[in-house]
Amino acid sequence: MMVGLIQGVLEWLPISSQGSLVLIMVVLLGLEPADALVLSVYLHLGTGLAALTYFRGDIGRALRMGSEPARRLLRFLAVATVVTGVVGLPLFLFARIASVYGEALLGLTGVALILTGVVERSARRRGARTAETLSLREGLLLGLVQGFSAVPGVSRSGVTTSALLFRGFSGEEAFRVSFLMSVPAVFAAALGMTVVEGAPPLRLSFLVALAASFLSALLSIDLLLRVARRVRFWSLCMALGVLALLPLIPYLL
């Protein structure tokens, strides 16, 4: 349950919920790194359902395709999701291989968190573009960026929001588009994981964690989106990255 609650809260922040969950499950709960990585992907289903519920109006309008802006948004989401899968699957498989070695996964997570902090710090909130102006070319770009979040430690919301800020979106609209992108990406990732690894075991502990992820995400999304617009989370990303690298110091001496 604890990891589900953490996933539900951290998903909305520019901090890698996957990287944080992997660290918690490996270091504190004693899970095998490979198992922790796979479980972290499936727990995103809970936050995906929460995002689908929260943004049901936007998604419903896009699916109905009643206007050109709605059709443009749907095309953007479709292209971004496909590119995310093409980029993210090889990266995830690489991380899956690295997870056989606990130290390698922790090192990968630490470096990725620090790099995420650097990217977020360099982004500036400027412009006033809206989702209705998104193009297919930007679907390719944002899908590429989102695909890199398959690496534990790279914040999906952090890198996509930063990219949208660079593309001239306001802070609030960048967050909205970023989380709209998360809905199809989460379900596509779970489907891909099922194909690669097989269906997750439907044990009670897993179902409870999934429900906790959904409920905590649904209850916290509005509050945390407001907080995320105001707090500089890049510094926390860097701190978590350094923390992840600390256990590797003895191996470097």
C-alpha cells in the first residue's frame, strides 16, 4: 500500500515517481531491482486511471473530434504515444538488463535524477500557447522526450513540462498538456509490459497498492498541480540523485 500511495502523490510532481519507487522498493523493502522496476510500471495504471478521471472532459472532447482543435489534440496525442513507445521500449529493456545489478540500477537512477534537475532548472516559464496549437511535429518531439522517462529517475512530467515551456507554453498549460499525454502513455506501457513480461500476478497486495495509487492520485492531483507550478523541484531532484549515488561510493574507492 505504501508504494501505491507514494506513486499517486509523486506522479504529479516533476520528480521521477518511477525512480523514487525503485529506490524505496530496493533499499527499504528489499525487493530485487528487476522486480521493483516492473512493479513500478504497473503501479502507474492507478495514476493513469486518476488522470483519465480528472481530465475526462478534455479527453472526451478530443475523442468526439467535434472541432478542429479537438482533432488536432487527438492527432498530437496519438503520434506522441507511438513515438514514446518506440523510444521508451529499448530504453526500458536496457534498464531491465541493468537492474540485474542493483548497484548499476541505483547509479543509473541517481545520474538520471540529477540530469532531470539540470533540465528543469534551465527551463523558464514563458509564452501563452495552448494545446490547440500543437502540431504533429511537436507530437514527434514530445513523444521522443517522453520516451526517455522509461529510464528510472527521468521524470516524465519534468522533462515533458520543461520541453513544453521551451516551446512557448505557459506553466499551467504545460502541466495540463503533460498530464494529458500521460494517459495513453501509461496504458500503452502497461500493455507493452504484459507482452514482454507477462501479466502481473493479481495478488491482494498488488491490487491494494494499485487502488492506493489511484485514490491518492485522484485526491492530490489538483493540490499538487498548484504546488508544482510554484515550487522549484529541480533542487529536490538533484538531492535525490546524490542520495542514490551515495551507496556507490565504496565501489569507487
